[in-house]
Amino acid sequence: MKIAVIGTGYVGLVSGTCFSEFGHSVTCVDKDPRKIDALNQNVMPIYEPGLDVMVAKNRSARRLHFTTDLKAAMAEAEAVFIAVGTPSRRGDGQADLQYVFAAVEEAAAYIQDYTVVVTKSTVPVGTGAKINDILAARLDKSLFDVASNPEFLREGAAIEDFMRPNRVVCGADTDRAQAVLKELYRPLFLNETPVLFTSRETAEVIKYAANAFLATKISFINEMADLCEKVGADVQEVAKGIGLDSRIGGKFLHAGPGYGGSCFPKDTRALVSTADEHKVPMRIVRSVVEVNEERKRAMADKIIRACGGSVDGKRIAILGLTFKPNTDDMRESPSLDIIPALQAAGASIAAHDPKGMDEARELLENMEFCDDPYEAMKGADALVILTEWNQYRALDVGRMKDLLKAPVMVDLRNIYGRADLAGEGFKYVGVGRCP
Ligand code: UGA
């Protein structure tokens, strides 16, 4: 099959590349010529494990192409995927759809034979209907269908999530559009991946409901962690104790500094906004958003408490800046709130991150970026683990103690335990564990 993907951001690039790995002929289009030039030399605009190898392989097999020429990309394409950004709109938190609609209008000009226009970007329910209206104003109805095929890719594991998904959701209201999507995902039928065919609106809601539910689990366990700290319980064991109940499930119950990234914060806000538009009070999701916002400030206070009530004039070593490991993405990372709060309280910051430092330099000011985690620790009054990169899981405790001015570790991801640091005289502060 021949398809076009508009937008070579995270979602478009991973999806287009994986569709080509399925054997389809894919052309990815982007307005940014530098990005396209780089991709045509196998240089990735983002860090995602395994992506560079897969791009190079499918480019050399001539199944994957990158271009700025939408017309050429769409020639003979049976489906065109819209994978442009849908950032949070200022004010109401709703997803900003200007790039989606602009892409659809441009694509409309090049539709000559029947084409399924598919939204891959996360778009509020009802967007598919609006896209349909835009196309219907320009084209004969027999030339197109509009479908919703949300992605469930986690950054850092996106290739795996695409190639071996828990499920695929296809929202398509006509047999013809369904047949195109079935053909696209045929390789997954072999390993019996559930492929759900729903209405377009249902698919649009599924995407938001999934992200909001996962975010709810995180805010829920984070509040439990606060209670555990007060009553002498351990949230890790609480998570295990409830997660073994298969109705609850053990995943996404890891307490931490709050969820970040390009999806959960944006999508939970947008869902609340959509619910408001429809006069449906979405109290649970609204609280999830509030709990997460407050959490970041609370984490700065936690660090300050661990440093004896003040960080004024103190040096704090921070390990991990990205919103989670295995990505260089800094979007809505808790570090962007926690570090400025510590600086406002008088602290100086020395930080390390394996992949996020280039982006972090653009977003965080007046701090030291260190090439090595141990360099950040030199002379620091406390060590704070903000992101659970694997390389921080087995730090040399003796060396750490020698380098730090005070042996204080605030582990906001619970990757250590008091026992790991026992005998070294460390003050260890985790999340949701007894003080
Ligand atoms: C998330 C979803 O997991 C994907 O299924 C979805 O496709 C994607 O959003 C999207 O909408 O595009 P992602 O943002 O890459 O993926 O990251 P997650 O692994 O879900 O983590 C999100 C945040 O939650 C991170 O800040 C992470 O540290 C935090 N988290 C996650 C916790 O604090 N505790 C947990 O137990 C799990």
C-alpha cells in the first residue's frame, strides 16, 4: 500500500517508519526542509531507541521517503495520515487544531482518487467531523473518508509499542475506509493483536480516556504516597499490594514527582476543556490535573526540607532532567518547575542528563550542566534524582559520599532504598516511604 504521513514529529516519524517496516510504501512530509534534509541522511530529529536503524533500513529498501513536497507524497496514496502537532491552547487548555486543519486544507488540493484521511494526532472528539466538513466543501464525497486512528506510543518504547501493540483502534464509519485500515494493519493480524473497529467519535474518545485514566492512576498513587509518608507506610508495597489485583493492575502505580511529557498534561487539560464545552462535569480528571500541578511545587519543598529547611546558598546536584528516561524530551518535565523553585529559594544547581541537556539548556537558566553525574555531585549539599535513567541505578555510593559535601539523597523515583545506602551514613529521602 502507498501512504503519506503529514508531519515528521514524534508521532509521524515513528508511525511512518513502522508502516514502512510493515512493507508499505510511505512518504513522510514536513514543511521544515532542514528536518527533511537531515532525515534523508539518516539523521534523526529526536532521540528514540531503534528509530535510526529502522529509518536507514527502510530508506535503503526504498519503502520510506522524506520530502517537503506534499503533492508528490500524496500521488496514488490510499491513505494520508495527519500527524502534526496539537499543542495546548493558552487560556482554555484545549488542543490547538490550527496545524491539523491547515494540513487537511492543503491535502484536499491533491486528492484525486479515493483517499482515507486519518487523524493520528491526538484531536478532541468531533475533530474528524470538522475535517469531513472541510473536505466536503472542496471534494466530491466519493473521493474521501475521514477516520481516526489514535496512537498509543510511549516515548522511549515507541517502536516496540507500534510493532507489538496491546491494541489498535480504528475509528471509521464506512466499509471502504475500514478496508483500507485493515489492509494497513494486516501484519498485526498475524500475531493476533486486537484491532478494534469503532465509530470515529468513539476512537477519538478512547485516546483521551486512555491517557486520562493512566494519569489518574499516577495522581492517585502520588496522593497515596503523601499519606504513606505521614503514617509510616511504604507506597511501593502499597502499589504492589493493590496492583496484584488484576482488576487494578500493577502498571502506572509508580509514585514520583508527577507526570510530564507532551501527552498526559496536554491531553488531561484538553479533556477537561472538551467536557466543559459539552457541560459534562469531569471532576475526576480535573482533580488529577490539579494534583499533578501542585505536586511539582511540593517536590521542591520536599527537597528543601531534606536540606534542613533551607537551600539558600546551597549547591544541589540534580540527576535527570527529561520527563522520563530514554528520551531527550523536556516538555512539561517536572524539572522545569522544581529547578526554578529551588533557585528561587537560593540554591545553585548542577545537573546531568544523558540525553536532555541540549534541550534543557534552552529552557533552564543560571545553572551548571555537567557531562558526568559525579561531576554534578562535587561539593553539593544534596543529591536529587529526578529521572530514573538506568545509569543512575547503580551509582558508586562510596564515590558519591566522597564527592558530596553532605550525604543527602532525595530520590524522587524510588530507585534506591535505605538499605542500598546503609552503612554509608546517608540521609535517604524517597517518595511515599517512611522518613
Ligand atoms: C503516554 C502514554 O503512555 C502513551 O500510551 C501515549 O500514546 C502517549 O502518552 C501519547 O499520548 O502520545 P509518554 O508521554 O511517552 O506516553 O510517557 P509515559 O511513559 O506514559 O509517562 C508519562 C509520565 O508519567 C512520565 O512523566 C512518567 O515519569 C510518569 N509516570 C508514569 C509516573 O510518574 N508513574 C508511573 O507509574 C508511570
